[in-house]
Amino acid sequence: MSFKNLILNTKRASLFVGFLILVSCAHRPEPSYPIPTAQQLEWQQLETYAFIHFGLNTFNDMEWGYGNSLSYTFNPTSIDCEQWVLTLKAAGMKGVIFTAKHHDGFCLWPTETTDYSIKNTYYKDGQGDLVRELSEACKKHDLKFGIYVSPWDRHQAEYGYQGYVDIYHKQIEELTSNYGELFEFWFDGANGGTGWYGGADEMRSIVAEKYYNYEKAREIVWSHSPNAAIFGGTVPTLRWVGNEKGFAEPTQWCMYKTDFQSLNDEKSLVKGFKDGNAWLPAEVDVSIRPGWFYHESEDAQVRTVEQLMDLYYNSVGHNANLLLNFPVNQEGRIPSIDSANAVNWYQKLQKDFSNNHLKGSKVTASNTRSMRFGPKYVTDEDYTTYWATEDGVTRAELIFDFPQTTAFNRLLLQEYVPLGQNVESFCLDYYANGKWLPIEVNEPTTTIGYKRLIRFQTVKADKLRIRFKVFKGTLCINRVGAFFAE
């Protein structure tokens, strides 16, 4: 090769490399605000975690203790926090939130703020600390740990006065400083009403958004666990879904309005706000039994595997996290039927979503921003990559061409929510016998968000088409999956 040709080829190579660099460095889409914080995204990626309700109510066959049950009635025979944790791990839970104090005011740790606690029981001769036992079991088995401590206290004589607010903040300080990093802290929404209140036995009302000084409470939580998600109060990083039945609406926005009135509007909580001013994704809290605390009379009413599947599709599948409660019985264990149903449910989920039939298919898009944001990235299971359209595009579609005719009846969709939630409407079609046909879905195909799961009757297709009909901002799709569930 002559020196002239060598120079020419070198220049061509340099130009080609420059072109590749230019393509690979194409600017990513502008965010569509509001967007999640890193902590909120990490929380959404947990998807499922557990509640544990246990306390005086367990031994007095109650849901909401009045505050006058005697401490010594808390008398479990064989508490095994490792059994709780191992059960939850086997059921796919990523963490557990423990009810350290419910509305009755009884504390399951040896607090300095009241004698109405585990230190005045027969359990370990008053030397027990269930918060510590559970937190250490979580550390041992790599399960995230969270705390619920009710703002309402039906036992405390100072409730309704400033003295109780100081007590409550002290309890938060104890719980957040002595048991390690917390992934979530729960302020319940039940506040004020009738109670024992140190023997007063009366009605007391408070204005929750002012009385508890939630802003200071958040400072205490975050001073020890800066990445903790916060439920409830005036300073949440997530929102209640508006019911305890186990479902979020199919139309589910992560955005919400942060005024206290909106945070207590059960109708709006179920689906969020398209034009919300803050990122507040929904959490679906529901119990595996009818009650939150254990009642022997409910042993035959534990949710079945099929019912748990419905909960999953109507929570995680509707762009919300699932907080599933496990009542601990009087022995101090999660009952065997609850454990078996939860574990079998998780195993079925694992099986149903084990094989993404879109892997290996040819993926084409009607519009692509650049090679860096190509449609191939929707099947790579990497949350840092995604397909994106060019700015200004208002409609787009993906087509998946299967290597052979393929049967499926589940679809998974995920937006790349670090840049916001944008999709408002989409349609699903499959190609069979030489023509496109609609996939019949029994719920509106509107929002997607972090995750959307859709169930339908089995179709046998040569191709799958997803038409994104309405979206704001730039379309950014992180993952698509098609699965067959027996």
C-alpha cells in the first residue's frame, strides 16, 4: 500500500470512528419533570416487601387496641424472628416493616418513654427487645428492615398535648438510632379519637398536619437513615394507594400533588395526578388475611395463591409497590398456611416470568433517537439502557418479529422513569394468519410508569406490535417482555 493510500485510509477510519463516537454520545432526552430521586427509584425497584403486625392485639383478639390491655397479656411461647425472615425471603420479599408500636401505644422495644412496653411482660423476664431481634435476623439473612410507629397513642396520658409530641419524637429517635439502617419509615394515617389516655377514657382530637411536627420527625429519621422512604404525614416520599383491598387503578401516575388535602383524598390517591408537582409513587398495603393482626377465627381465610396473584397484578402490575402483611400468631410465628401460600405464590411468579419470548426476536421501531437509544435495548434487562424517540415525535410503535409462531398471555412494559413518566395510552396487536389483530385486554391500556403487567387470553402470534398512541415529553421505554403463564 502506498503512503498516499495509507493516509487516505487513516483519514477514512478516523472519520468513521468520529461518526461512531458522535452517534454513541448523542444527547439523551430531556427529563419530563417531576422525576424520582435516586432513593425513590431504588425503593420502586424493590417491588414487594412485607409488613409484620404483632403485639398486645394478637393476645387480646383485637385489631385496634383501646390502650387499656394489660402488658402481661403479651406472652408468646416460642418467638422465632428467623422463621419470619426466612419465610419472607422464600416468598420473594425484599424487606420487612415491623409494627414497633400500634395505636394502643404498646411498645415492642424497651423504650425509655413509657412503661407500657415489652419490658413489663413475661417475655424474657422483661429483658426482650423484638425490634432488635428482628433487625438482627434481617441483617443475618440480607433482608431490608423498616419501622412502623403509630403517631396515635391511645394509652398515653399526654396524647393531644405538647408533652406527647416530645415523647413521640423521642420514640422515633430511639428506633432510628439503635437498630441500623432503615429502608422505610411508616407514619400511619389513623389519628385521634377515643382512647384510654392514662385512664381518662375519652375522645381527643388533633389536627394531624400541625400537631405531630412531621418535618422534625423526618429530620430525625433521615439523620440516621438518609435513604429511608417515608410513608404518611406531611413529608412523604411515597403515597398510600387509598385503600387496603390490595389494588391500584390501571391508570396509575407516579406524580402527585403534595398539599395535605390531596394526601388525604382517597379517590385521587388510587391513581395519582398526570400533572402532579412531585414524584410520589403508590404503595399498596394489604394483609394476607382479613385482619392485620392474627385471629384464630381467620385461619381458613388466608389468601390463596390465585388471590395473591391477583394482588400482584393489581399492585406491582399497576405501577405500585406491594406491602403484604403477615400476622404473627400467639406462639410468635408466621402460621404454616400463610407461609405455604406465600411461598407457592412466589414460586409461581418465578415460573410465569422465567422466559421472555421477546428475546431473540427482531425488534424494529417506527422512530429512533440514535443507535445509543435503539429498540434492541428493550429486551436486554439492563435498567440503564432504553429505546427513545426523537424530540417532537407524538406517536410511535415497536414491532417484535418472532423466529417462529409463539404463544403468550402476559405482557410486561417499563418506562425509563429516571426521565419521568410519559405514556398516557397504548394498544397491543398480534400478527397471525397474515393479518394484524387486537389483543383483547380487560382493563384500560393507559399508563405504564415503572412497571405495567397485562394479562389476556393466550394468543399465538408471528409478531407483536405495541402502538404508543399518546405520550408527553419524549418516549423512553426501558423493557418489554412477553410471557406464557399456564
